[in-house]
Amino acid sequence: MQLFHIKLCQEKRYNAPDLSTINGERHSASDAFLKPNLHRQNLRLQSHSQVIKILINGGRRAIGVMYIHNGKVKKVYARKEVILSAGAIDSPKLLLLSGIGPKEQLQTHGIRSVVDLKGVGQNFQDHPLVAGISYTTERNAENLIPMMYGGNSQRDYIRNRTGPLSVPFGVVGYFTVNLGVDPDPNVEDTLFLFQSVLMGTDFGLVGVSTYGYTREVFQDYLREQGGRTGFVITVKLNWPKSRGSVSLRSKNPMEAPVIDPNYLSHPDDVEMLLKSIKYALIIGNTTALKDGLGAKLYDKPLLGCKHLKHGSDDYWRCFVRRMLSIGYHPSGTCKMAPPSDPDGVVSPRLKVRGVEGLRVIDASIMPLITSSNLNAPTMMIGEKGASMIKEDWGYVE
């Protein structure tokens, strides 16, 4: 009967989170793909190294990379291709350092332009979210702190990798809905994530830094939640309209780039998060939660928004801007596009425009961010990219 209920919920798009875990531990892409193959003769991993430039010859062909290892500058050459998989921040940074990108930006930093590609570093996307639509509970709710960190939980995890410590803290489920961005009712534009702990439950030890909130916000707004039972509804935009950028700070490869995420720069993103919060409030006001758990909205006015009427649209718009966080899903800065798109960086075969023997294979090639966490889609991009390379070199039919 329990399996039947789970299947029914999934068919109605009410899902438990899909997790990259094995035996109660996080299982990363490195664990799944890299470590099991380190013994192979055709794979050499050079750790503690920083790539600083892609080597490009006079024929505009990538022939290798320059990197720093143990304080020394070294070079390594490619027999066939250079594959850039440094992510949505460092992939555009390396292209720019190598002379591939907007010509004006390169000239500003004294870098010789090899290929003038204005799309490099543009189209930055991430998932904006608002955590903190909080409800305290009075009935049928257990304080999770002693359950999570008590002796029994620690013993179960150490001995068997089971129990509360073997799953992400507090995440109990999610669902997606269409709130109006796309006219197709089957396209869900917003995700609602349910967490079975309040933001202030850990007394500011983890949650505040994870979501990027200031200590001031914790002390004034979240501190009173400490030790109380409750739950949080987090709202996330699946397809934000705001676009940011990644650019060079200087020609020094060891300097971090300038990241301008430009969150909420498009007014529709604020309005969609406002609409999402209103939907979350409807959920929190259902009979099942009010009567079953004694759920009550944590309605303390937020610091910086106290001058606005609590519950008004302007208050929640202020709440969105003050409590905005992200999914840590950077993407889009080396956009895949057809030749007709002037902002494209790579072709549908993931080859960099204007340069032979160079591909980008990571989340930066996404023209539009996926609605989900980027973990699985990015691994899929790696698998697809590997298949393309083998096809193009005749290793598979």
C-alpha cells in the first residue's frame, strides 16, 4: 500500500528528491566516472594544477594548454583536440585569457584577439530561489535537532550508513507547477521545495551561510526560530529571464573573474517569485497543515521590509529581494547555438567557433538553463560530448 501511494504521488508530480548518493554518502561525478578509471593507461590526472591558457597556433588551431604546477609553468600538447570542461565560470575565463571572446574586452586587458566572439562570458544563468516561507507547528511534529544529532543517529550512520544522517538535512519533497510563464500547462515554471526544519533551527551554524544570508538577518529575523518545530516552503524559478555575465578582472590568470549574476534584473522574475510566494501561502493555509500540524505562518516582519504592510505585494517583493538565494547552478556562459545566432560560442557539436580542435563540454554550453538541478544534466552533457568526439574521430559508427 505504501508503494502504491508513493507511485500515485509521483504520477501527480509530487516527488521525493532524486539524490546522487550511495550507502548514505554523496556520490559525485568524480566518484562515478573518474576514480574507477584512474588505472587506465590512456588517462593521467594532474592534480594541484591551474590551467592558465589554451595554446593556439597561427592557423587558429588549439594545440594544447599552459598550466602551473608546483609554482612552475608547464605545457602539455594535444594529439587531436583540447577539451575545456572548467564550468560556467572558468571555461569562459580561459577562453578570454586565450584571446577568444569580445575583442573590446580583450584589448582592455592587453590580450591579443584570436577570435572575436562576443558571446563568451555572456548569458549567465542560475536558479533564483527564496527560502524562508516558514511555518511553526504545534502538533504531531518532532524536533529534528536531537533526532538528527543524537547518539542513536550517529551510531546508525557510523555502523550502517543509515538513519537521518544518511539523507540531506530536512528535504522531504517537492513539486513543480505552471504559474503562467508558459502557456503550455505541462511546462512547470516553478518548483516548491519542502524542508522539515526551520531556517533558524541550527542557530545559524549552516543554513545562513548556505543561503548567503547576513548575520544581521539571522539575528533580527531567524534567531527566534531556534529550537522550534516547523517547516519551510522554498520557491524556485525554473527558467529565470535575468541574464548575467562573467568577464576578466585582469590578464592575470590567477585572479578570479568578475561575476555579475544580475539576479532579478528582469522585472518578470520578481513578479514570478511574488506569485510563487502567494501560492506557497495557499498551501500553508490548507486544512491538512493547519489542523493536522497546527501550522502557523512565521509572520515576524523582515528586517528592511518593516516599513511595508506585512502580507502586501510590496512587502513580499521586498522579502524576495532581501531573502533571495540561488541554486548554485551557474550555466550558459559558452552558449551552444546555430551559426545564425551572433551570441553563440559553440556549435551543436560543441566546437568553439573560429578555432579548430577546441570544444567546450560542461554546463556553460546550455543556451537555456534546465528546470532541474544541474547535476544530472551536466553529466549527460559530458556523456553526449564524449560520444560526439568518438563519432567525429571515427571510433564509433
